[in-house]
Amino acid sequence: MRSPSKIFLPVLFAAGLLAAGFRNIPYLTGEEIMQKVKETHGADAEIDLIKMVAVTSTGETVTRQFVSAAQKDPKGNFMYLLRFTAPDDQKGTTLLVLENSDGNSDQYLYLPALGKANKIDGSAKSGSFMNSDFTYEDMRKEKPGEWIYDRLLDDSIDGTDYYAIESKPVNKDREKVTGYTTRIVYVDKTTYDVRRIEFYDAKNKPIKVFDVYDYQPTNDKAQRPQRGVMVNKDKGTTTTLILQTSVLNKPLDPKFFTLDTLKNWGPDQEKIIQGLMPQDAAKTTP
């Protein structure tokens, strides 16, 4: 890991021309690289079955399982529903996220024991999601308009060449919501897979590192990593997400992503979710 350092673009561009014998090689900016990531791996609708394994600073392991559904609304904003299916004492706990056109999002956490959904506002979105090393905001897909991207010096991880992209919140309000002042995103130069994300605080200190592994094909053209590990350097904890199945571009009725659905979840909703997944995956438990 290293501190962010921006490229002096004119010098490197000239050096690149000399090394290439004055061939015309297009230079990609940080914003263009992240746009290619979106084009390569984006989906308008997605349903995943995910196992979450959290390890505390004392070595205690907590395993959970949840279904994650994400889908674009008619305006192009994403709607999210993350519903826990195990263990039994957390079954039915659900996070609903509705993105707005102004760059903000409405977030609600439904707790079955209370029978109601509590709204998550402001800096609370940077709080721990279900006592894991992910925040509520981390559970959303990357939305380029909410970040400013600058390309740094290219880097390598385990022998693979990567673009290194410095990512900063577009304004102070976004910084407060995310809880990060800077992220460094490592993107595979060949496949545009995101391999690593480093999270920094206001003192340029790395506070978390997220590594992803083993990209595999889905039912669609896009691939998905089978495992992602978030290491919290401040707390000495880790949270691993294991993808058990992923189904892309099979949309749900938009009414699925509503507060009414949270409060009135029943067999019909369970049937819809399980019907979109392979039979063996739908029955998987931690």
C-alpha cells in the first residue's frame, strides 16, 4: 500500500510517445477508466445470495446470509433491498436503499422484532452495517457522479498490472455520508476488474482495505468476484463476503422495493426471490 501520488500527465504522455515510436496510443483518464468498469460489469438488475463471515478482534466468527437485490428505476437510479435469511435471530432484517436524482439516497433498516423500518440519515450512513466492516453506503454500487476520479501511477498486485485511481467524494456532504476522504481503486488493465479498494481518513491514513478474488461468469456477459475481504486496520477485524449465486438482468416488479414490501413480506416475496435463483442456491444456508 502507498500514499496517493498524482501523475504529471504531460511528461508521462510525452515519454509514452517516445517509447512507442510516436504511435497514437489513447490515454485513459481516471474517469474514463471507471466508466469502462461500469460498462464492463454493470447490470440494470441483479439478485445475489451472499454469505457474510465477520471475524472480531478476539477471533470470534459470526456467519450470516442475505439476499441482495438491486435494480434501476425508470429514472436510472438504483433501488436496493438486502434481506437476511440466516441466522434465525436476524432473519427478516432488511435494508432498503432508494437512490434519488440529486445524488442522495433514502435508506431504511427494517427490524422484524419492532415491526417497523427506521430511516438512516446523514452521517449514520457511514456507520457499521450489521456490525460488519462495511458501512451502509458500502453496500451500494459505485455511482461515478458521486466521486471525483484522478489517475495515479499504475501499479501491480501479485504480478498483474493495474490502473490506480484516486477517488474522492464530490463534495463535503458526500464525504460525511461515506466516512472516507479518499479511496484508491485498483483496476485490472486487461479485464477492468476491480481488484482492491483502499480507504483513507482525513490524515491520509489507510483505515480499511477491500480485496476481491476469483471473478467468474454469470448468466449475463458481466462477471462477478466470488469472494471479497474487508480488513479494518483500526479495529483489527475482517468481514468476508462469499458470493453463492448471482443472477443478472432479470428485473423484479418495482413495487418490490417499497416500505410496504418490507412490512408485509410473505410467501409471495420468498417465492419470487427463490424463483430467480438456481434451486440448490436458493436452499443454501451458512
